[in-house]
Amino acid sequence: MRTGIVFLLTIFTIMDLFSQTRPADRQPVAAGRFYTSDKSTLSNQLRQLFTECKKPDKPLNTRAIISPHAGYMFSGKIAASAFSATSPDAGYKNIFLIGSSHVMAFEGASVYHTGDFITPLGRAVVNREIGEKLRKDNSVFNFPTTAHNQDHCLEVQIPFIQHYYKNTPKIVPVIIGTTNPVTIRKIAEALSPWFTAENLFIISSDFSHYPSYKDGIKTDELTATGLISGDPDRFLSGLRKNASANIPNLATSMCGWSSGLTLLYLTEGRDEFEYVKLDYCNSGDSEYGSKDEVVGYHAIAVVEKNDKKTNSGSLTISGEEKDILFSIARNTIKSTLAHKKEYIIDESIITPGLRKTLGAFVTLKINGVLRGCIGRFVSEDPLYKVVKSSAYSSAFEDPRFPALSEKEYEKTEMEITVLGPHQKIESIKEIELGRHGIYIRKGPRSGTMLPQVAIEHGWTVEEFLGYTSRDKAGIGWDGWKDAEIYIYEGKVLEENRK
């Protein structure tokens, strides 16, 4: 049963991680096994799957999908449901195909860049330029393309792409070989410049492997709940809970969990996205499957919300909380200067409000002149920890200034800006000077300015956009006109010093 559903899950170690691969197209290895190798039969099968699959009730602005990669007789209808969350004439420039290795283990990711992918439906063109850039700019992608040669997880998605879209986008095939969350976050950071509306991300993964039918349904629901929460920690906690539940025959809750975690890191802290469950079944629902040992299949989409309201309630900071934040920031710098050691926070004084995952910047000035400003636009850490790390970086790691001295510290004025969730806007009329900070992103370039900056300089909205576009994002004065623009609220906290 197991061999009839998915490829062997045995993991091997790469013997030569940095060997050079010869330029060549990637030939099909799953055709005739996971799907038919006959072009006409395959086209007819795909047409039938898209006809019979469950479709969203309304059009969705989809940025990513999670689609299964088992044999089409088992999971094809669920995969078609995932693709149906996108429009066949969406006009995506690229599709990033991301899967977790079934045949090799390595501490990073491999992007196929030496040729195209071939299936019975023809050639799927690889965007080699993006592949080369990922490899050149990020050591985490410097692993050979041999990781793709015998793995089915990405190939199984490609006939769906070739059949469904009117103008087939180029593909960027990525296989992840690591289970280290720190490395996975680096992979997500490297991919984030392309996580835009013009590209689609496809996470290729099945869910539970080999529990009974009933156990599979329960396990897959818990895993999916962690995913659609959008919270990486909750997702990982769900995986651990399944693993420790002693479920008979459960080999994994999600074979591509590292790819799912990559997607969660890409959307983390971005409130404009939500995860939507589209359809579900497991292999026991197929006439070809057994209910004794099943594999689960979810179709899930990441879509942009229609709700454009800003959640300003998260920016309520009490007077007590403000004093705690400034105490943390001051003591962090003082402990480094006076004692050359890290300041340890008294966790008992930290309120629930300071444990929220919010971004923050710490600004240092001397006689009104900037002396350091570092922070995080979004963060997976609680606010009080963000303030601690930002205070240290502003004092000692801002590349524009030398490290702060003890003599300077006595004259330093401090300001903390707490940042709320950010949301994409369609019109610059939505920007309120003094209330909103702006974040501009165009391709791999991005930049932000805090809400108070526009007021301090007396800028108009257009000037605010122009300076951020030119000086922070590096895309020119008018670069914002064809870039993605986000706004966020910022609460400026001023220190009470006698």
C-alpha cells in the first residue's frame, strides 16, 4: 500500500554537496508511476479532475497554494482544487515550486537552474535567471541540482500547471533538504523578494502518512489548523503533538512540513494574508486505497484579505508598559557599557501587552541630532525583546555611527516607536501623515520610514513616498509609482527623564 501511494521516504545524505552539474533538462521520473506517461490520456485525466474538483465559491486573490503530490488516482482531485483557487488567466510571471526532499538530506535548498523540466505535456521553462541569483546571493541555495533528479514532489505539480494556465508561467523549482528552522527561515528570507502578487508559490506536500483512516483525519485536521493559523510556532507545536501522541503507524504528519514552514515564515506578521482550507481527503477515500494505512491530502490557499481595516487596538501602550520598555532599553545599553555583559530582563514585570509580537524601532539622539536608529519592521519575537535587541543595535551596531561611548550615553535622548500590523494599499489617499509609516517594496528592494519622519520634515504625502522610495528602497524618486506600498501605524513613545 505504501509503495503504491508515495515514493519511498528514505533519506540519504549527499556525498558531494558542491559538485558541478552538467547543463541538462530535468527528465520525468514520475510519469508512468504517479501519473500516466501518455500525453492524450494525461490531458483527458486533468480535464476531468478540474471538472469534478471542489472550487471556491468566489474569486480569490491567491498568493500561494498547498497542493498534494501523490498519485493522481489518490490526490489529483485535491490538487485540482488547490489550483482552482487561482485564475487560469491570472498572468503570473513565475511559479515558485517548493517541496521537501524525499531522497537527500542537506543543510539548505537546491534550486534547479541548469535546464527546463520535461513532462509528457512538453517543456516547462525554468527561470534560470532567478535560480542563478538565488544561488549567487544566498549560500543556503548553493546545493547541486542532483537533489531534483529522482524526487517526484515537484514534477507531479507541473502537468497541472501546463494544463491549467492559458499562458504557462516560468517555474522556479526549489527542493529543501533541511529540517533546521533557522536555516528554513533563511530560505524564506531569500525567497521573500519574489513573494509578490505577480508570482505564485506552490508548496508541494502530502499530509499524514500511514495511520488508520480515522486517525488520519484527526491528525490532518490538527496539522491544517496549525497551518491556517499563520503562526509558525503553533504549526510546529501541532507537529510535535501528533508525534508524541503514539498514533499507530504514523510516520509523519506532513512530509513537506519544512516547505510549509517556509510559507509560514514568508507570511509571518503580514496581516493582509489569510490561509483558507479548500478541500481534503485521504487515500482511503479512493477506490484504489485501503483504510488501514492512509496518506492525507489537503488543498489550502494563502489569499489576500478584502478587509483593509487597520488593527490599531494592538498599539495601546499603558504608562506602566512605556516605563518598562524604556527601562529595558536603557539597562541594555548601560549594562554593555558599564559591565560588558548582557542585561537580563526580569520576566515577572512583563505584561501581556508587552508579549505581543509587534515591530519596534529605538531612536537615539544627542542634542536633537540622530545618533542611532535600528529596529524591526515585523517580528516573531514579543515586543519587549524587540526593544531590547533594537536598543543594543542602535547604540552599537548602526553602520552610520561608531559604537556609543559612556560619555555620550549620559547625553543620549531615547525614543521608542512601536509598530502595528501593516497592510497593502491601493491608493496613496489612504496614507495619513503622522499616523502611518510607509513600507515600499519593488522586486528585491524595499525600504520604510516611520510615521513621525514626515511630520518632523513637513513633507507632503508625495514627498514622504519620494524620500522613502529614493533614500530607503533605492528605486528612485518616482519608484513608488509602480511598487507595492504598505502602511502601518506607529505609536511614538517619549521618555520622561528628569
